[in-house]
Amino acid sequence: MPTEAIRTHGLTKVYGTFTAVDHVDLSVPTGSVFGLLGPNGAGKTTIIKMLTGLSDITEGDASVAGFDVRRDPMHVKRNVGWVAAEVILDDDLSAWENLWLQAKLQRLTDWKGRADALLGYFELTDRRKDKVSKYSTGMRKKLEIALALLHQPQVIFMDEPTIGLDPNTRRMLWELIEGAHKEFGISILLTSHYIEEADRLCDTVAIIDHGKFVACGTPDELKSKVRADLIEVETGESVDAAKLQAIPGVVEARSQGKTWILRVGSAEEALPKVLAALRSDGIRRINVEKPSLETVFLETTGHRLGASTEGNVDYRKFYAQMRRARQ
């Protein structure tokens, strides 16, 4: 078994004049969980499509499970599984029939024992004959992961697997991913734009923005690089940047829409001075943050992970929510 589950060098994807992924170097040790953290449109799904052979590589090299993606695409496909943001199950079939269909697509012959074991592990044995249309969201996600594991892949790609889920179901899925990783010893590449998801699940996190890696390391390593607190202030009146910058303890003042983000050495020491400098009746909202992956993202990109361009709609999340509303 190779020491690296995934390796890329200068991985690039260009559509016309638009560079979606820009010379990405990636190393995922075998048996680890690697997270790609970034906003919608950052290039996360494009990377997965290239690594699984679904999209041609414009430039650079990539290997998955020890196989070159360009030279051995079929060997790559046999050794990877994919849990997509979109639902891939057939609602008109039972859990067992969905597993049978997956076995046919993968050309598996000796698959029934594995399928039985997976249904048992995910506590779906009693519902194996029920149509998937009768399943809860959590049960559907369990079955999706079971399908991805059926052919015993070495690497699983999870592309925003918790998009559109409520907080309780999202946490249930986190526990499921953690358990499956330990039980089956698989390597996982997970994409997300949820800070807490990457912090909890991933051994290593790469922050991606506009197709480029801007930071990479363990969650603790990344957070240790931010030697500052953040004070976020929304005011009813316009405030001059120089006024905020002049407040003792403020290292940097950065605007984001109607909000000012102040980088300070110590929030406890700087906060009273910020309140004194601004008229209290002019402050609409104030928030203090200690170093986190959110502050790392802000430090490295200049904007928050959740910040979106006006008019930029996350259609995948919208459709996922609509599908679950119909259940």
C-alpha cells in the first residue's frame, strides 16, 4: 500500500480564460482524513473531479491509491468511492436493491457478504427491504456511505457531504464518518465550507480560495499561526478607518461590508478602548473571536468563509434543501 493516498504536483484546471484550480500541490497520507476548506466556487469539487478522472487535467500530475490519474484512470476508479453532496440513491428501490445496483455498476461478483456487513454496521439491516423513499435523511446518508464502501476502496472522496442538513443530522454524520474511518481504515478527502466540520474531522486542512491553497496544516498548527484576537463591530454610522487604527491595541482595521473587523493583540484589553472610541449608541453589533480556523481563513484570504458575492446563489444547497423538504 502506498504511503500517500493522494498526491498532486502543480494540479491545474483551466476553462477557457478562467483558472478554476491553480497549480495545487497536495499530499494525503494513507489512512488520514484530509480537508479542503473553502467557499463555494473555490475549486474544491473541481479537484475531486480531476482526481477521479471525471474531468481532464489541464496541467500537472496526480496519483490516487498509487495509480497515475492520467495513465491508469480505470485503476483509480476501482480504488475510490465518492459520497456526493447530491443524493445518488434510487428512491424507488430498497436499500438492498440499491446495493445490488451498485455492485452491478462496479462489476462485483462476491458482494453480498460485504453488503450484509455494511447494513449491519450502519444499523440498516431491519430496513433493508424498505424503499429508500421511506428513509430519514440520516438513514439515506448511511446508505450512501455504504454504497461508497461496497467495493472496498482505498480512498473515499466526500464532497460537502453535510450540505443542507440540519445541525443534529450534521453531527450524527460526523460521528458516522469518524466511525467508518476507524472501522474500515480508509483514506478520506473531504471538502467543506463548515469551519467546525473541518476542525473536528480532519487530520490536515488545506484552505483553498480562488483555486489556490493559501494555508495548509493540522487545525492546531493553523490556529497557532494567528497570534491575535478579532473584534467584529457593526456600526450604524460610517467610521473612518484611521480612527479605528488609532485605537490602542488595534493592529489592523479591515472593512467587510457594513462591518469592521479589528485585529487586536488582546481582546480583553482592546475591547473597552474600542467601546470608548465609538459612540455606544452607534454600535449595532459587536463580537469577539479567539483564534480558530475561521480567523485563519480571514487572515489568509482577507474575507470570511461565509462571505458571498452579492447575487451568488449556492444552488447545490438550495436543491438539497428542496429535496429534503419533499421527503
